Amino acid sequence: MGGNGKIAVVGAGLSGAVIGRELALAGYSVEIFDVRDHIAGNCYSERDADTGVMVHIYGPHIFHTDDEEVWNYVNRFQTFMPYKNRVKTTVDEQVFSLPVNLHTINQFFGKTFRPDEARAFIEEKADKTIADPQTFEEQALRFVGRELYEAFFKGYTEKQWGCSPTQLPASILKRLPVRFNYDDNYFFHRFQGMPENGYTDMVAGILDHPGITVHLGTRFDKSQNDAYDHVFYSGPLDGYFNYEFGRLGYRTLDFERFTYEGDYQGCAVMNYGDPDVPYTRITEHKHFSPWESVAGSVCYREFSRLCGEDDVPFYPIRLVEEKQLLASYVERAEAETSVTFVGRLGTYRYLDMDVTIREALDTAALYRKKTADNAPVPAFLHSPL
Ligand SMILES: Cc1cc2nc3c(=O)[nH]c(=O)nc-3n(C[C@H](O)[C@H](O)[C@H](O)COP(=O)(O)OP(=O)(O)OC[C@H]3O[C@@H](n4cnc5c(N)ncnc54)[C@H](O)[C@@H]3O)c2cc1C
């Protein structure tokens, strides 16, 4: 069933690009607006003119998924190169392997344990007096004991979230965060990789359709809604309502960029767990494209802090207070007709790229079905609450 209506899509990130393309393919005339002067949203990457390094401007992005349809989708627009995320951490003047694995445990405790021995040893360390862990700290102590918690979880978490792990819910650390083998691949997903020419090139491919017009450097305001049959909004949910109930809390990141002649740290990601180091990690971008050979290097020191009014919102905080505020905005959004809120900002959830694409594909399909059935289109595909 083809459409011939006019659609506005707010945001030229992955959400907006995928929804725009799917609806353009279905015959709709799609206008995409982004307040930034570039496409690709937070996945935006650009080649540094001096060094030739492909830089992930809003922080490194690694593609990983178990969703075969999404994997096939992105591979239509870009060749994906093999990439495994292997993270190191500097703690107390030593370098360890992450996620905490058998190598980390053996190095940290000066042992040569085999898996079963390490498991028994860590079980001994676990604080079994905590029957029903409520906080992040209790959960970590319950799983791994105080030494590993303080070395590998406490300082990093404090810097990342700007509060004590005693104030964070246990749910942040759901599973046993330790591996009893030498697997140091950060992700478990079947499909992992990096786009050969960067995410911007991939998103440009998605947007390349005659039914799509992109307006960059253009803020969309809801007063424009009436000119369209439907609006898909991937901007901040609270921003859509001019923050009338207050601002939803986010963490933001400051990147201190520096260059280096040669190889600065020998790996893509080096975390810093010590509380007296003010940054959480250093990322060295050329190591995210290991198939390329460049002499110079571009690195980011990453600092995490509370997001202010003029900052880029990165991670939704979603603690009790924010959830109450979110409920007010969700109620307001659900009263809107002809607007669907999508993506990481529109639904105030942390979404990886594969989930963003999956939801964008499903949102476009739902829109086509509802309009074909003459039924109302919901404000959210999944409730953000
Ligand atoms: C630091 C960091 C690291 C990440 N690393 C990974 C990773 O390794 N792997 C992974 O899978 N995912 C990662 N992600 C998640 C990934 O960034 C998201 O999945 C993806 O960016 C979501 O796309 P989106 O289109 O929903 O949002 P965005 O990319 O944020 O796009 C929204 C766009 O809307 C525009 N906009 C907002 N309001 C308006 C308005 N009123 N008018 C016009 N335009 C507007 C914004 O300028 C923005 O470009 C990471 C996220 C962060 C924050």
C-alpha cells in the first residue's frame, strides 16, 4: 500500500534516516530537519584533515547486534569491517583487561587460577551477608567482593554517573559482571563491526532517495506540524513541550581532544578507574579502524558531568525523580495527534544503534499499517516508562 502524504521527520540521525527512507520507499514525500549542520546525529564521524583519522565526533560508536535483519540492513549501505571491542583499564598504576575476566583476576590477585578455581575464589570473596541487593554497590559486593568492586567498578561508576554507587539501583549491574575465561570481547553479539567509510557515509546512503529532502541547520518547531500529515520527532521529548514540567536529567560528556604522532596508547579504549583521575577514559580513534594505516593519531579524554541547558544530552539518568517527570511528558505526548516520538531523545531511553534501527523500521511499518486501516497512529512504539 503506497502513501502520497507529506511527512516531517525531526532529526537526521539513525532514527530519522531509517524512518524517512522506509516511508519514501512507500511513496511518501519526506522532509527531514536537523538543527545541526550535518546528518547522522550522534553517530556522526568525519575524517580529520591533518591526520586522516576517522574521528567519531560525539564519542566512539561500535556496531554490534544479534538482529540479523538489522545487520543485513546496514550492510546494504556500507561494507562492515571486522572489529572486536577490547577495552583496557588503568588502575593503581597497572593495566588490566576488561570486562573483568580470568586474566584480570589472575593479574590482580597474583594467581594462576583455572576457571573453576577462580570461580570458587571469587565466591569466597563475595559478600554473602547481602541477601537482597538494592543498590549498585550492594549488587557488586554480593557478586565480586570488595577488592574487585573498588578496583574496577566503584571509581569508574562514580565518575560516569556523578554519584555514589550506593545511590544507584542494583539493576544497573544485572548479571555477574565477571568472566571465568580469557574472553575479552566487550560484546556478546553475533554480528560486530565498523563501517568502512564511517557512519556518516552509511547514513548518507540511507538518506539517498528521491522522495527525501534534508534541511540541515534547521530547527523544527511544533508550530509547523499542520503542514504535514504526520511528524516523527527524534528530538528531546521535554524540548518538544518547551520543558514546561522541567528538564529530564541527562549526563553529558566533554571531550578533550589531542593529537599524537604515532600510537598514543596502543588500543582503542583505555578506562581510568582511579577516582583521582578526573576523566573516565581515553579513546584513540584510529584503533577503531584497524584496517587503515595512519601515522598520526587523534585521541579524546572523556569527562562525564550533569547535562546543562546548552550541552549535548548523552545518557538519560532515569532515576526515580526523572521517571516521575517522564510520566508527565508521556501523558502530554500521548494527547498529541499526528506526532510519533522516536529514538533515544524522543523516548528518553539509552538505545544502541541496532535497537534504534530496529525500532525505526518497526515504527515505519506500524505507521503504514495504521494509516491503511484508518486507525490512529500511537505517540510511542514502546512506552518510554
Ligand atoms: C557517548 C555515546 C556512545 C555511544 N556508543 C554506541 C556504540 O558504541 N554502539 C551503539 O550501538 N550505540 C552507541 N550509542 C548510541 C547511539 O548514539 C544511538 O543509538 C543513536 O545515536 C540514536 O540515534 P537517534 O537518531 O535516535 O538520535 P540522535 O543521533 O541523537 O539524532 C537526533 C537528531 O535530532 C536533531 N534534533 C533534535 N531536536 C531537533 C529539532 N527541534 N529540530 C531539528 N533537529 C533536531 C539532533 O540535532 C540530532 O542530530 C552511543 C551513544 C552515546 C551517547
